[in-house]
Amino acid sequence: MPFDPLYLIYAGIFVTVMLFAEGLFYFVGDLNLGARRAANRRLKLMAGSGDSQAALRQLRRRNAALIDGPLAILSLLSPVRWLDRMILLAGLGITTPVALLAMLAVSLTLFALAMEVLGHLPTQAMLEGALLGIVLPVVALIFHGQNRLKRFGEQLPDALDMIVRSLRAGHPVSTALRLVADDMADPMGTEIGLMVDEMTYGLDMREALERLAQRVDYEDLRYMVVAINIQHSAGGNLSEILAGLSAVIRGRGNMFRKIKVLSAEGRLSAWVIGLLPFVVGGAIMAMNPSYYETVRADPMFGPGLIIAACLYVLGLFSLWRMVSFKV
């Protein structure tokens, strides 16, 4: 069978297209190479803007409109301060006035849709708008902040070990902290990097550490801040202190994980017992919707339901106390 030269053309076209696609892939990837290789959010912002001071302003998220502007009266309200604290703990760049306006706009929009489109009563529509526009975002914010705080606690022993190795190599504390900021992922890298940038632009180390402790509000971090402040003012072997602190935090973390494994059966039982009344009630209502109609008119139905709900909450609280351990 004679060889057809057309196959060589096909092979050349295939290789050309493949090399072109590979070159295009690496070219597009290199457009954002600095941000893609960045270890944390702070470094990505610096790679994107090229200005460390602009990244610092964005990460500090000073709410000028809330503090100095016409909405300054809002800063005196405890719920607003609490919301600002939750946004800061979650590591979000959005300011508190913007968050408040967004939740208000979503709530009013959902209220109007429930009234006009779904035809719900005003009270029901108001409850739905408040639930979906305010309660759920706040719950999600709390959940995200707690997860971020948990990741920070898991990274803290590694950060302490990195600082200890740097100090034993002869570096000053500021250089050791900068290594943590440049090499560790979020949230540790961003928070330490924000503290280092504040020190770079003139803030005292003691005040920068105190601001870090206020932003993160993690108990073990307080010990590190106290140790560095004491060494900075009175001297001492900081590397040995931080090495001991890292060992204690790791040991406590291992103990907590062991307790979590041993209490897994109890926590699963608590979930099953807690969800069982709703599952059984929903199944009965689905199979026989008129099952509770015969007893709903009974004068003892309302008080009995209230007593059952109180006992249910008390039982859940007892189960939660049985499977919760403080390490």
C-alpha cells in the first residue's frame, strides 16, 4: 500500500495546533503569574496592584464612612460594632455601611416580591425578607469567621516553628515575621503580613501586635503577643519560649482531636435524636395530613406543645453538654 503524503500534512497540522494551544495556555497563565504564585490574599493584592500601601489600606478596611462620615452615629450602636467585628473576623474586604445597605436592599426587595408576586401577607412577607436578607447573611458571616479562626489556630504552631527557626538562624523578630507573611497561606499569611506592613509604615511593634490580637481574637495568639512584647522590652530567649508554646499548642490540638474521635458516637446520637422528631412529624404529615386535626382543637394541645418544645430544647442542651469538652 503506497504511503500517502497527505498524512504528513495532517500530522503537521495536529502538532501545530497542539503547540499553539500549549503556548496560548502558558501565555494566558503568565499574565497573572504573580498573583497565581502568591501564597495568600495579601500577596495577591500586592501582585495585582504593585502597591503594598494600597493593599494595606484594602486589608485594613477602615470604614471612613462609618467613622468620620454622615453615618458616624451608626458606630455608636452595639449591633453595628458587632457586625463590623464579624466582617473583620471573616477577612472580608467589604465595609460595614456597604454590608448594611446591601442587607437592607435585599430585605426590601424580597419583601416586595413576596407581597406582589407571591401574594403573601405583609407580616409573613416581612419575616421572609428579614430571614433571607438579614438573618441568613449574618449566620453565613459567623460560620465563615469561625472557620477562618479555626484555620488560623491550625496554622499557628507552624508559624511559631518558622519564627523559631528564623530566630535561631540569627534573624531579628521583624524578619522572622516577614518570612511567615511571605510563605504561609491564608489566614495566617495575610494577618501577619498586615501587621508587618503596619510596622513598615511607622507603627510600633507593640501596637501592631496588639492590633493583630484584636483582629483575630485567638487565645493562643495572645500568648505569642505577650512573649514577643516581653522580649522586645526586657530581653530574653524568645526562640525557646515560642518553641515551648508551639509544643503546647500542638499537644493540645492532638488531645482535642483524640477527644473528638472518642466522642463521635455521642455527637452522632445527638444529631439523630435532635432530628428524629422533625423527621417523624414530617413523615406523618406527608402520609396522613389530617393526623393531628383531631387533637388540634383540644385545649391542652397548645400548652402540651409548648412543654414538649421546652423539654426538647432542654434535652438538646443536655446532649450538647455531654459531648462538648474544653481542652
